[in-house]
Amino acid sequence: MNSSNLKAPANELGALLRHWRDVRGRSQFDLSLDTGVSQKQISFVESGRSVPGRQTLTAIAQALDIPLRDRNTLLLAAGYAPIYSEGDWNAPEMQSVTSALERVLRQHEPFPAMVMDRYWNVLLTNESAPRFFNCFIDMAARESPRNMLHLMFDPKGMRPFVANWEDVANGLVARVYRESVGRVVDEKTRELLAALLAYPDVKTEWKAPKALSTMPVIPISFVRDEKLLNYSRWSQPSAPRKRSPRRNCVSNACFRRMKRRRPIISK
């Protein structure tokens, strides 16, 4: 069982609850209305004078939309056992999910397609993906796990071959913020963003995106042998909120040749 890597004021129930309530911008009164728990009891929990029952604490976590990993932390702080399991994406019990993903990847042939975790590390690809990227760079020379964001930002990666790199990079940074689990940037995501923003010629305003686009597609134009190749890229994360399966579910990203003015989005 992995503990959350989200920075909180302290590993104590009242501080954790107060932290998440502040993150969500909810007052004790708001939380009371959402959960049916009295404002007085919520105040007692935050001050350390009371410990709620497991069901009450679960209801509070649900109302605050706390990510499942962090709900485990909340339960542990209250003296309860964690209830949300976590394991590797390719664990034996995930075989049916992995098989389905492999089938989706095969169906995208001859277009490159890949499966990524929530930190944009590539977990699976179809046969077309390495062929596509090897047309531009030697993928075997890059360290594993291969990270798609580093690949797009690195001057020694795909960056020199992206005609509209500034637009793409800005859109990807905004996407990382928007797709953070629970809409909170955890420590590992923070480290990833810091590494991306440390690359040359990354604009300072990208560090604080004012508006996060909800568009599922980021148009990308690649240049090879002075020829312009127009593609569209999208990511569709899977993040269960009301179920107990693993929170480290995968995202998928595809590059498809655009033959129409409007990008084609496959569900």
C-alpha cells in the first residue's frame, strides 16, 4: 500500500480534513450541508476533540472529492484500516484490463497509439508507435521509462520536429494541471512540471496557466524532410472516484493523421 505523496499540513486527522476543505474552498457549514454531519462535529474533528466513525469519515471524503489514495491516509489518521487497494497496472488481477487495452492499441493500427500512467510514462504501445517516433529520433537511446512529456519538451527529443511547439508545450502544461488527480497537483506531478519548465525557452507564464482548456485534442504539426505532417493528439484519463479499484489507472494517447478539417476523436 503506497501512502499519498501529497503535501498536507500534518499527518493528523484534523489537519488533513482542514487541508482538504481549504483545497476545495468549502466552509464547515458547506460541508455540513453536503454530508448531513453537524457543523459542530466537523469543528470537533478538526480541533482534535472528536474522531468520526468510518462511515461518517467516508461520507466527508466523498463530499470533498478526495482522491482514493488520500482517503486511505485520512482513514489511517483516524485509526481505521485503509479500504482502497493499490497495485501495479500489470498485476495479475489487472490482466483483463491489460488485455482490453492491448486490443484497443491493436485497433488503432496503422496509427501510433500508446497507454500511459497519470505521470505520462509510457506503459504499452502498439507496433506503429515506435516506428513513428523512430522516423525522427532513436528511441532506443532514451532511458526507460519513456515519458511523453519529456519527449516533447527535450531539445534532443521530438521538440525540433514539432512545427507549433510553443502552442503544443503550453497546451500540455495546462493539461497536466487539469488532469491532476482530484484537481490537486501532488508532489510527483510538481516535480514533473518543474523538470518540464526547466527546459530551454519555456515561457514563465506557462508556470501559472490562467485558463485550463477543456478541449480533448491538441493539434500537433510535425516537420520531416521539409514536409508538414498534421496530427491531433488527445489523452483520456481514467480515474474512478466511487469505486475501490486502483487509482493508478492508465491514460491513452493517440496520434492520428488528420484527413478532415476537424480532428477525429475515437472513444
